[in-house]
Amino acid sequence: MKALRFLRQGFEHGVHPAHHKEQTEHLPIQRVPFGKHYVMPLGQHIGVPSKPVVKEGQEVRRGEIIAEPGGFVSTALHSPVTGRITKVGDFRGVDGRFTPSIGIEADPFATQQVEAGEPIDWESLSLDDFIRAVQMAGIVGMGGAAFPAHVKLSVPEGTTIRQLLVNGAECEPYLTTDHRLMLERPDALLEGCEIMRRKLGAEETVIGIEKNKPDAIRTIQSRIPEGQPTRVVPLKVKYPQGAEKMMIRSVFGVEVPAGQLPRDVGVNVNNVGTIVAIADYFLRGMPLIERIVTVAGNGVTYPANLVVPLGTPVRDVVKFCGGLKPGTREIVMGGPMMGRPIASLDVPVLKGCSGVLVFTDAPTSARKEYPCIRCGRCVEACPYFLNPSRLARLSRARMYDEMKDYHVFDCVECGCCTFACPSNIPIVQLIRTAKDDLTHRKEPAE
Amino acid sequence: MENFLWIFVSALLVNNFVLAYFLGLCPFLGVSNSLETSFRLGLATTFVMLVTAVCAWVLNTYILVYAPYLRLICFIVVIASTVQFIEMLIKKLSPALFRAMGIFLPLITTNCAILGLAIFATNRGYGFWEGVIYALGAGLGFTLAMVLLAGLREESELSNVPALIKGTAMNLIIAGVLSMAFMGFAGLFSST
Amino acid sequence: MSKRDPRLLLFHAPLLRQDMTTPKVMRDVIIALLPATAAGLWYFGLAAALIIVASIAGAVLAEWMFSPSGRRGRTLLDNSGVLTGLLLGLTLPPGLPLWMAFLGGYIGIALGKVIWGGIGHNLFNPALLGRAFLLATFPIAMTTWVTPLTDEGFFSVYSSNLAWPFMQAAPDATTAATPLGLMKFEQEVTPLTELAFGKIGGSLGETSGVLLILGGVYLWIRRALDWRIPVSILLTVAVFSAILILFDAERFPTPLFSVFSGGLLLGAIYMATDPVTSPTTPRGTWIFGIGIGVLVMLIRVYGGLPEGVMYAILLMNAATPLIDRYTQPRVFGRGKETA
Amino acid sequence: MSSVLTAPAIMTGIGLFFGAILAIAQRFLKVDEDPRIEATNELLPGTNCGACGEPGCLAFAEKLVAGKVEAGKCTVSTDEALENIAEFLQVDAGRGEKRVARLKCAGGQRQAHTIAEYRGFEGCRAAAIVSGGGKGCSWGCLGLGDCERACTFDAIHMNANGLPQVSTDKCRACPDCMAACPRDLFELVPMNQKLFVQCNIPLAGEAATQLCATACDACGRCAADAAPGLIRMEDNLPVIDYSAGGPAAPEATFRCPTRAIVWLEREQFEEQEARSVENVG
Amino acid sequence: MSAVPDKGSPSSLRLVMTLAIAGLISGVAIIGIYEATLQTITENKARELREAVFKVLPGVSDMQPFVYRDGKIVVSEPDKDEPVVYGGYDEQGAFVGYAMPGAGPGFQDTIKILYGYKPAEKLVVGMEVLESRETPGLGDKIYKDMDFVDEFYSLAIEPEIVAVKKGTKTADNHVDAITGATISAKAVVRIINETHAAWAGQLPPSGSEPELEAKGQGGSGAGP
Amino acid sequence: MKKNESYDEFIKGIWRDNPVFAQVLGMCPMLAVTNSAINAIAMGMASMFVLVGSSFLVSSFRNLIPKQVRISCFIIIIATFVTIVDYTLLAIVPKVHKELGAFIPLIVANCLILGRQEAFASRYPTKLAVMDALGMAVGFLVALFSLGAVREILGDGALFGVKLFGENFEPWVVMILPPGGFLTLGVILLFFNWFKYKKDEFLEDVAAAERSSR
Ligand SMILES: Cc1cc2nc3c(=O)[nH]c(=O)nc-3n(C[C@H](O)[C@H](O)[C@H](O)COP(=O)(O)O)c2cc1C
Ligand SMILES: Cc1cc2nc3c(=O)[nH]c(=O)nc-3n(C[C@H](O)[C@H](O)[C@H](O)COP(=O)(O)O)c2cc1C
Ligand SMILES: Cc1cc2nc3c(=O)[nH]c(=O)nc-3n(C[C@H](O)[C@H](O)[C@H](O)COP(=O)(O)O)c2cc1C
Ligand SMILES: Cc1cc2nc3c(=O)[nH]c(=O)nc-3n(C[C@H](O)[C@H](O)[C@H](O)CO)c2cc1C
Ligand code: SF4
Ligand code: SF4
Ligand code: SF4
Ligand code: SF4
Ligand code: FES
């Protein structure tokens, strides 16, 4: 393994999109002023939706718990503002559908201070209590998947976590939240790392950062306290370096077997945002009620890195950034490679949303689509060594079941193939369509 | 005079039974919609051909010398019976295979490729080994053609072939192109 | 939602693309072919120009006649039709009657592309299919190679060029067997310099190896072709003939001769690499290339025909679906296996 | 002429020989397969469409012979053919009354609002995964015709209003369209059912009607006007249950403010269209 | 429903008998037709053969088949696939030469030819292609292109025949190949050479050929 | 009634389920010998004789032949007829026989003929069987001829050996070679489909018109 490790440094395939980070990478993080309406969907994390514990008309304070976990793979929700519960019911969510949510109206006269939560003595907590605490703090993966962090912490018998891998790659173009976070709150990050590491019983902490953030690398390296087993690994600038399995591959030279989890190779991957959230909770008693969002793209007047209370409508966020330029066509939540386009400005910013990208004229979507010329560029691009060309053609022919033979479910929808395709074929969409059909198709009952 | 290599190659490529002699087109066009099936059918045919070659030789040497005019019917009956026997075997041993072949198993029985083999081998006055080699080449040639066509067909499922052409017309044209490509083998190993 | 909001566009991620597009790829190939084409004109004069124009005309006509003016719009714009015509033209003998060249282009597109559903859906290389059709249809005309007529000045054409449609050509021009023909049937070897710069009998495009390679390099820089294919083909051919030489240096050609003679370079660099009709998987392309190399040498050395590149490529086209199917890449985090 | 004798001799000889062999084979290689299976299979349409829920016609034939299924399950073959099978197998065809696919949505382009413009692969499921495809109502028909393509029997055609129109005589109640529709809008309904709800939105009142002109706003009038028990309201939608009450009558639909519930005499959306046109014009 | 199969399988005896009877009947039928046509068919065959032989052996008016049995040429009908040559005789019954059948791989498929050979002068005096699948327009020149066929009217066969590029003919054992169909042309030449070699040791020394027997019913070449 | 029922059997074979165009059966002899019109017709005739004859016998004896050996019996019957044809041709027109070569005996194996025995003759009364056989045979003949004609015209510039385009017409050799067979039949089928398609379209329109008028 050692030999292999230095032989196959970095992961194979992948693509090199222009990273467009110059827009915001130098902008310090600001706070958005509080608005009026807030919407907290109950299912803004992977897993079971949370159960509301508040009624319509009830007063809530900022940071007060408004929904409790609906199960183990689920987290609590806290009110992002002090105000009144307007409605517990259906609101339009990010995916364009109506989803059960909690509507909150901010109290215009409140000071919006957090309850002065005390630091929690995490060292004395038993692992189970610690996990419970993380869950009650509503902390989920900030890297995009919004996967409940405590689930990752609860390692089953037999598997031991050797390394804690902190994901500061931020390989998605435009996004600079993790970058700014690492620059502005390195100490919080390192404290968080230590908490996680100790609780996981991992030997060391590895912070993986793409080389296009030299300042972040320097800052963190300089701040690592004596004796803290933590190292920073500069990573090749290449998409999707941040995908956990790719990063594990680059850092440790190990392939996480398909269908298994990082923990199965003794690694626990967490996004820097997640780590800082952990620190904020245990050292400052601050549950997850806000997150950092990059607002960028050629359609926004003043790009920025913002601290946004969860549930803030996109409308307010872009208004703070000087509003939309005329001719804005497309707004994406998340990165340009994996993000989801939104249908209306009323959808709220959620725990998993690391960016709001606003584009005027849509150059890509206006492109003409040609038939697949089987040039194989997608095959060369796919970091998971799938055959996107074939998958796309199968999906077009609606031969979804055959696609299983081509491991359609191993596709993480990174978008490399589509990026590389000269025929401008919406490969990822075709693949997701197939997955959706395979998972949700309503087989004839009778 | 004609060495084994040439006999084999000629039957396999140059004078491929399907693509140059048009023998066994029904299974060729009918069953070639799935790779596995066509491969299995191809092998089945090859096997039957070997059997045929042997039968033909036996008949020619021991029986037909007395009654040449019975050639055709003897071939037919003997081959048919032998194959029907094999059919029963397959049905017994692998019902799945039997299903995949559908109505074509009975039709291999008298698949003209098989009869053609017997007749050609006789016309050319092949001896025992020559006959066997010839059968082997022909059978494998058949399989090769089948498998190629099957692959192409499965692929063309994914491309948007106009509705008018889809189906047999398309398969025939593919076959045409294939046989055009196989012309490249003409004269292989014939001129030393 | 308030009325002043922009009407948002829902378009699936990713929003970014690299800037290569299919028409650009095709255009690059055409550009890469220009030098070799120019050489063809230089050696064979107006005749060459006319033949190329004729075959392109045939191709484009077919494309225009059949291509559905449906959702995808007419595919004329993607240059591939022109490319097909050009490549076909380059593979034709200079003395060919123009109407045959036209027919070739037409058949190539109609039979080789349109009926499959247009660009990207065909399983055989249209240009070569057109040529194979011509060769099988008019074997004599397609195998009479005339001598380059540089000395007679640019504007002269062979009288055989101008045969009436569907009528035979008056067999006039002094014929010159191709280097391979000479090799195969008269055991005469053509010196390499002539092969490389090509004042030799042969089709328009195949005569000047160096320029062809030049174009190939350009394509490779532009990432327009898969380098594995030409490399594997040429290597296989070279190795194959090297081995043969060990047996009988008299009868068999030298590796360099094998590589530079006939349509090999043209085929290996521009035709075997046709993405549509070659495997998509990296391992597949190697197999594909090696297969072509072996077939070429088989046909050249043991076969009846002096040249086999075209047939070799068509045959491997036919095998491509199988290759693709059994060389699926190993999926990340999975053991060896094929889909 | 010796040959006069040889020929028959040889022929009979060969005949005997192989007759014997085959006979023996019959004995030892006999696969105890009910010959009726093959016969039945020949009576089936052989489209292997799977409408019957079996992998294919042959499999279905086996089950038929084994008496595990009713011939009527094969919705594809003609009644006459089913009669033959039934007669042959001496079982009852057991074909229920004809059912057809009906759409639980009338929100075509003219009725339902779209909030964003979808651009991408032509297909309902493909659109649905891109933030719901831009249709305001996230329960309604996207109108991109996945069902049309799915239908084996060419029974569905998208009409001018962007809604799938099921031809009642072509539809074989094979549930392909049900499987294809990402919004589960199809249900198989007996032909003789005339009363019918054409909306799928679980919202009530304003919330519903602001998304779609013909959305059911859950006012409950239909339930009130229908014969007792026939219609009940379930999460903001009327549910019609002939078994629970009846008889059904057109009156139930008269007071519906949005015509979300209709009385269908002929194919769905035929007259519907006419009305919506005048709505617009 | 006539599709309803008979239930239960009949006795195997019945199966056997059915086959046997069928065989019997058809056997009789075939004999009938065979006897009816035998006469004409044999005559046709004979005529074809004679024509071919007379064509390749100019000046011949009668013929008889030879086969090589235990060390010497004997006049006889060939047994099953036993190589045969035909002796040709003129009006006076004097021996003229052999008509020798040969076969070998051509461009497409086996080519079968018959050529006339005069042992006295060691000359090939005629060649006829009996069977070939060569390409129309190219390979079929070996029998359509008279220039090529004429090459074989007086062609020295020793040491061996050589096909040369058209127009480069120098010796009298040279044959002008056909441009565009070199392979077929060379194939013909090779067949002749091989056949010649095969028989070389077996033919009796020139002059001592067997006499013409049973004059008249020459060359009932093909029989039952 | 009975009369035009058998008439239907006859007519359907010629066009609606033409053995070649619609059912794609028995194409081996079809493609192999159709490089000239005359061969095509000879082959068609031969097949017709065999098909009709054997259909007659099979359907007459259909109740005597046990299922297990039916195929063998069919084949014996067919083979007998073929041998008859074979010798007859050989006796009467040796030239044609040489042209058709090994493909006369191969009529035995023609899937069409065996197929008809299995599908029809062995199940229906003699009269229908014969009519059906006749229809099929004529359909087969038509198909063979059209193919042969096209191939000869293009491949040789002639029909029945009569040159059509003067001497220096450039023959399309491929048409006579194997690929020509496949391609031509493919294209012919294409037109067949096209025709059917147009017809259905037409019928659709009529139906639609009626529906709307209702
Ligand atoms: C294609 C792809 C790209 C990703 N890029 C990043 C990234 O740049 N930064 C990041 O923190 N996580 C990224 N992720 C998410 C990581 O895979 C992983 O889920 C995350 O780091 C786990 O930490 P978390 O649960 O705290 O988010 C990416 C995932 C995928 C599939
Ligand atoms: C039961 C379970 C246990 C998990 N354990 C881990 C873990 O130990 N380490 C880890 O990095 N991710 C773990 N995950 C989360 C996934 O690996 C992954 O981070 C999550 O699906 C989001 O991935 P992405 O952000 O790369 O898309 C676990 C997921 C599940 C369902
Ligand atoms: C379709 C086709 C058919 C051919 N048929 C024959 C043929 O029947 N006989 C033959 O000798 N060569 C045939 N050839 C081979 C070529 O004509 C080859 O160039 C020729 O044999 C070489 O002879 P040359 O050097 O005199 O041109 C054929 C080639 C093609 C493409
Ligand atoms: C590198 C390259 C090579 C190509 N070679 C051919 C070719 O040999 N023949 C041809 O018809 N088209 C060729 N094309 C164009 C295009 O792929 C071809 O027209 C498609 O087969 C049409 O579907 C080529 C394109 C590229 C990029
Ligand atoms: S990159 Fe696009 S065009 Fe090329 S093979 Fe993949 S899907 Fe096809
Ligand atoms: S989206 Fe899926 S198929 Fe495409 S590159 Fe990423 S992993 Fe591969
Ligand atoms: S019914 Fe369903 S599948 Fe049909 S168009 Fe509407 S959304 Fe699409
Ligand atoms: S797909 Fe739907 S409409 Fe078509 S037949 Fe089946 S049930 Fe009827
Ligand atoms: S006729 Fe059907 S296989 Fe030859």
C-alpha cells in the first residue's frame, strides 16, 4: 500500500474548469441584516425530516429549537431569528416542490442576540452524549450533501477511524466560503479538528486544500498549535478534488470501494464548515442557525461572502448584494458544476447551500446540442471511470434497467462528463433521470 | 491439392456461408437480436455442421455409392433426425437455451447452411478430414457473422434509426455492408 | 412571488463547458487535411480538384436531401458531411470518372450515415463505406492507377475523368501500378523518399506521407483525435512486417515501407480515428488499432488485394460494438469486471 | 434394374433406423412438458409486452396452463383469441370489464401557470428533476409526453393543450404509462365509470387556484351533491368510490367552481379542450 | 381449433413405421423420376464433356477416359473421386493428346479447368474454364478475354508455365497475365502446372499410349 | 363463402403477408440465385412446384402424421419433390441447372416451405392448404423476380440478357456480388415499408375523418 500510495499520487481523470474565484476570494465575510420572513424546511438534510415542536403563532427566540430529530439519521432545527411562527405547512422548496416547512416572521424590534450559550465541557461527555449533542445542535455536512454529521461520528463496532480528513478543497468554481472561513477563523477550525479527532479517536487530522489557495494553506500551517497531530496537504487543482472519495484517493492513495463509506477505509471526511460549526457549538454554545454563502456570478451587482441566517429567502440575499442585474436568467444554489437551479426567488437558503450563483444570459443552455459522436471525452473525464456516453445513450433510449449493468448508481453527478462533452449533451441530467426512474418508478400494482 | 488452411479460411472468411453464399439467413436475421443468443445459436450450428460433415462422409462412402440419386433425401433425413435428436438433448439439458432459440431450433434442423455444407462438401469431393475442417470453418464463420451482426444490431438499438428502416431492412443493409467488408478477405491464402 | 421577478431559466448543472464543439472538431480535421489535399492537387492537377469537389457534392447532396429538418435542425452545419466527402475524395484514384466520385459520396452518406439516423449514429465509416461500394461496383476503374501528370501542367485532366454518367471510361492514361501492387505482383520495391513525398501511383491523398503525419500532429495538439488509434495501428504494422522480414527479407516489405505505402497513414490517422465508429473506451481503442494493423498486414501479405486498409477499418468498425461492450472501464472502487 | 429395389430398401432402412433412434430418444430424453403450454403460447399474441405481469408470453402460457392466472390478465390479445384459449383450456376467460388509463390532471398549458422556463432534455421525468420543470403546480402534468413514448399501443397522444389524450379504444390498460409518469397521474379506471376527478393537488383554496385555473380547491360541493357516500374528501381531493355509494350522476359536477371534477361521456379532454379555448379567447 | 395437439404421445412403433413408410414411398417416387430422366441426363453430360474435350484438343474426334491404377494407365471409368484424364484420338484413331481436368483456389473460390496437352511436343494446346466464381468484369476474363484464352493454344509446359506482366512476354512458356486480374490468371497457370506435375510420373512415355477401344460410344464420361 | 375464403388465402400470400417482403422467410435461395431475372424465375417456378406439391400431401395426410416426427416427415416429402425437380431440370434445361447450381437441392431447406407446412398445411384442409401454398409461391416468385430484375439491370445493364443501355454501360458489379443481394433486398423492403406506412397513414386519416364527422 505504501508503495502504491506514492506511485499513484492524486486521482485519475477529472477536468480543469476555470475557477472564477477571483470575484470573491478576497472579500471578507459580512453579515446580512435580518429580514422579515424566514422558512425552515423540515427536510433540509439527507435522511428523515425533523419533527416540528412549535405551533402557529408561537413566539420563538433565535437559536431556540423548533424541530427535533425525526430519527437517528436526522437532526434538530433551531429558529434562525427571534419572532413568531406564522405557519407550519407547505412552502415551495429548493427543488421546486412544496415541502413541509416552518414559516417564521422576524420580530422587527428584537436584538436578534443568541441566547448566551455556555461552552460545553465536551471532553467529559461520553461518545454517545457527544453524538447526541451534535445531533441536537442540528449540525450537518456543509460540503453540499448536508449529511447529518453525527451519523458519521457514530462509527460501528469493528471499524476504527484512523484519520480525520478535513475537506477544504472547495473545487467547485466561484465558491469561496471554505476559503474565507479558513483565512478568517483558522483557530476555530483547528479547535474543531481537535474536538472531532479526539472524539473519533483518530490518530491524526489531515486538512486537504487545493493549491489555488496558498494563503489559506500558509495561514493554517502557521496556526497549528504545538503537539496537535494535524497536517495540511496541498492538493492539485483539479475538479472534483473535493469529492470525498477522490480526496481520500489523493491524500492516502486508497480507493474507497464502491458502495462503501470513507469510514470503511478508516477515514472520516468533513467539510471545514462542518468542523467550524462543531467548534462553534461546543466552545460557544452556538447551534447551526446560519451559514456562509458565496454570492457571485455575472448577474449580481456586488458579489460577496455572507453569513446568512438559515431560511433567509434568496430574494433578501441578492437584494443585499445590490439586486439582480437586468437580463438575469439563471440562479443556482450551490456550485456551477453540481448546484441546482431554482425556480423562484422565494426559496430559502439551507444548511447545505454553499453558494448562490446568479447568471445573466445563459450561454451554456443556449448552446446547440449535437448527437453523441462517441468521442470518448466523457469517458476520459469521469473520475469514477464510468462510461457516460453509453449511459447517456441508454437513458435516451429509455433503457434504464440496462444502465444498472453500467453502474449508473456509482455516478455521483459531478458533471465532469457534461463539462467535457463537445456535443453539449446533458449527460448528468440523463443519468439522474434514469436514477430517478429506477428508484421511483411506480411498478404496476396489480 | 487444396491445403487445410485454405479450406478453413475460405469457409470462415472468404466464402463465408452467410455473407457470400447466403446460407442460413433465417436464423441470421431472426435470432441475431441478442448477443448471447446468437452466440449460442452459432455454436449450436457449428456443432450440427460437424455432425453433418461426418454424416455426409459416412453416407457418401458407404451408402450413396450404390444409389447416388438418393443423395439429397438421405442427407436430409439423416441430418434432420440427428439434429432433432440434439434438439431433444438441448431441451432436456438447458431449457433456457431452448427458449432463447424459440422456433429456430426446429429450423436449424433444415437450415440451408447445414444442407448446403453437406452438398458443397460432396461436390468438392472432400475426404473425411477435409470435410470436418470445412464444417468447422463454415460453422465458425456463421457464428462470427451472427455475433458481429448481433453486436451491431444491439448498438443500433441506441441510435435513432428511422422507423421505416428499422427491422429487417436495416439488418439486411448491415449484412450487405458486412459482406462488402468481408470481400477484403478475397484471395486470402489462395495465392501462395 | 412578485411580478417584477425575472422569468428564471431551469437548466441542469453543470453550467460550465469546455469550448470545443462538434462542428469545431470536424472543422479541425478538415484543416488538418488541407496540406495533403494541396499535395494531391500538386501532383494530379485539376483532376484531383474535380474529383474531390464531386465527392463532396455527392455527400452534401445526400446529407441535405435526407437529413430531417426536425428538432435537431439540418445537420449540414456540423461540417461532417463535407469531411466525409473530402476524405472519400482523397481515397479515390485520380483517373476516376467524376460521376463515380459523386455517386460514391452520395452512397457513402445515404447508406453509411443517413439511414442510421445521421451523424453520430452510424456504425460504419461513411467515407470508407462509400469507397468500398465504389470498389466493389467498379473494380476496374477503382484499381487503375494513373501516373501523376505534373509535367503536363495543372489544368489538364485525364480523359477518363470526363466519362458520361453511367458510361465506361475510355482507358487511356498510362497506368502506374501502386507501390503495393508492384510489391505484391512484381516484387519491385519503391524507394522510401518517393513514398514519403509521393510522386507515385496511388489515390489522391495517400501519396505524401509526411504531410499526412503533419496534419495528424495538428489534430493531436488540438485533441481532436485519439492518439492511441494511429499509434497502435502503425506500431502493429511495423512490428508485423519486422517479424516477417526475419523469415524472408526478399519477399516481404520493410517496416518503413509498410507504414508509408498505400493508404495506411491516411486511414490510420484520419479514418480509423473517426470517433463515431471507433470504440469509446481507452482499452478498446488499443484493441481496435491492433486489430486493424493485423488485418491490414494479413490482407496485404496473404490476401488477394494489394491494399487492405479500407477493409481492415470497416471490419473493425463492425467489431466495435463488441469491443466497446467487453472493454468497459473498471469502475472506481470496483474490481476488474466488464459490464 | 437393381436400383428399383435398392432405393426403397435404403430409404426404409434409414427410416427405420432413425425412427428407432428418435423413438428411443423420446423415451429417455422426454421433457415432461405439458404440450398444452406450447399450444397456448401459439394462441397468445406473442408481443411479449409483459402487460400480463409475466416476463413473456411463454411464461404466461405456462401459468395459464397451470391455472395460476386468468387469461383476462393478457390485456393485449383480442377477446376472440381469449375465447379460444379459454375454450382450449376449458377455463373461464375471466376478463373483467374493460379499463382504460385516465389522467388525474386537467392543468394544460392554458390552465396551469408556469413559474420558470425549463430547458433541457425533452421528457417529463428529466424536467421534473430540474426544480420541478418550471410548472407552478408540482403535482400536475408536465406535458412533455413521457407517457406518449411509453405507451406500447400508441394509445396516447399529446393534445394541443399539452395534455396526454388517451384513446379509449386503443388503450389496453397495460400500465406502462403509470410507470412512466413521474407524477403518477394515471389511474386505470373501468370504462363504465363516468364521474371523474381531474386534479391531483393536495392544496386547498387560494393556494391551489393561484397555481392552476382548473385546480380543485377542496370546496367539497361535489361530495355534497353526489349520492351519499359516493364521494369523500381525502387530503383536499375528492375520492370517488362506486362501491361505497351511488349511483353516480352528472349533477355532482355542476357546482364545481373550477371543473376539477367532470362527467366523461367520451374520451378525456375532447370537449374539455373546446371549453378551455373559449376560456382563453 | 385445429391447433389443439393430440394428447399423450403415440407408441414409438407408430413413429418408426411412419418414418419407414414415408421413406418407402419417397424412395419409389425418386426411383421413378430417376429412371425417367437417366437417359437424357447421361447424354447431356457426355455431350458436354465431349464438346469440352474436343475444344481443348483441336482435331480430335473421339476420346476415352484414362485412370492410373496399380502403376499404369488403364482405360476405364473412374471410381469415386479417382483422378481421370481423357485421351483424344483423330479420325484415324491415332492418339492426339490428353484432356486433363484440374482444379485449384482462384481469387474468390475454386476454379475448375480442362486443358489439352500434347505429350509429343510437351505443349498445352487449349484451356477451358469449367467452373469459377471469379469477379464478373475482372476474374471472369480468364474465360471471357479471348486474348488470354488464346495464350494457351501452343504453350510450352516445360520447365513450367510462367505468368508475366502483360506485354513482357519473352519465352514460349510465358503467359501474359490479365491486368487487374493477375491473381486469377496466375491461378489458372498454377493449376495447369500442378496438374501436370501430378500426372507427370504416371502418363506413359509419349507414343506408347493405349489404343482407342470400343470405338464409337466415346466418353460415357459420367455414369450412375 | 368457402370459395372466396380460399381466394383470400391465395391473395394474402401475394401481398399482405408476402413470404419475403412481409415475413422475411426463405431468403437464402432468394438472394443466392437472383443475380439475373431468368435464374430468379426458374428458381421461383421450382419452389412453387415443391411448395404446392408438398402442401397438398402434408395437408392430406395431416391426421396420420404424429407430432413427434412431423418435421422429419415434412422433410422427406419436400425432399422427394425437390429431387424430382432437380432431375427434371437437369434433364430438360441443363444450362439453367448449372446456373442454379447447389441451390436447387437447397430448396428443401427453404424455411418458407417448411414453415408453411408447420404453420398451415398441417392444420387446414387440403383446399385451403393448396390455395395458401399457391399464394405464397406466387408471392415468392414475384419477390424473386423483382429482385432478380433490379440486380440484372444494374449489374449487367440488361434484362433477360437483353442489353438495355447500349454497349459501354458501366455495369455495377456489386449488384451481382453477394453484397448487392443484401443491399437490394434491404432497399426493396424499405420501399415496401414506406408503402405500408403511407397506406396506414391514409387509413388513419379516413378513420379520423369519420370520427370527427360523427
Ligand atoms: C463532485 C463532488 C465535489 C465535491 N466538492 C466538495 C468540495 O469542494 N468541498 C467540500 O467540502 N465537499 C465537497 N464535496 C462533498 C464531499 O464529497 C464530502 O461529502 C464532504 O466533504 C463531506 O463532509 P461534510 O459531510 O462535512 O460535507 C463534493 C462532493 C462531490 C460528489
Ligand atoms: C450510515 C452512514 C455512515 C456514514 N459514515 C461516514 C463516515 O464514516 N465518514 C464519512 O466521510 N462519510 C460518512 N457517511 C456519509 C457519506 O460518506 C457521504 O459523506 C454523504 O453521503 C455525502 O457525501 P458527499 O458530500 O460526498 O456527496 C456516512 C453515510 C451513511 C449513510
Ligand atoms: C471487387 C474486386 C474484385 C476483384 N476481383 C478479382 C478477380 O476476380 N480476380 C483477380 O485476379 N483480381 C481481382 N481483384 C483484385 C484486384 O483487381 C487486384 O488489384 C489485381 O488482382 C492486381 O492485379 P494488377 O496488379 O494487374 O492490377 C478484385 C478486386 C476487387 C476490389
Ligand atoms: C478524427 C476524426 C476522423 C474522422 N474520420 C472520418 C472518416 O474517416 N470518414 C467519415 O465519413 N467521417 C469522418 N469523420 C467525421 C464524422 O465523425 C463522421 O462523418 C461521422 O461518422 C458521421 O456520423 C471524422 C471525424 C473526426 C473528428
Ligand atoms: S463527450 Fe459527449 S460526444 Fe463525446 S462521447 Fe461523451 S457524450 Fe458522446
Ligand atoms: S457525472 Fe457521473 S458519469 Fe459524469 S463524470 Fe461524474 S461520475 Fe462520471
Ligand atoms: S402525464 Fe405524466 S408522463 Fe404524461 S405528460 Fe403528463 S407528466 Fe408527462
Ligand atoms: S400505456 Fe397507458 S394508455 Fe397505453 S395502453 Fe397502457 S395503460 Fe393504456
Ligand atoms: S432459407 Fe431460411 S435459413 Fe435459408
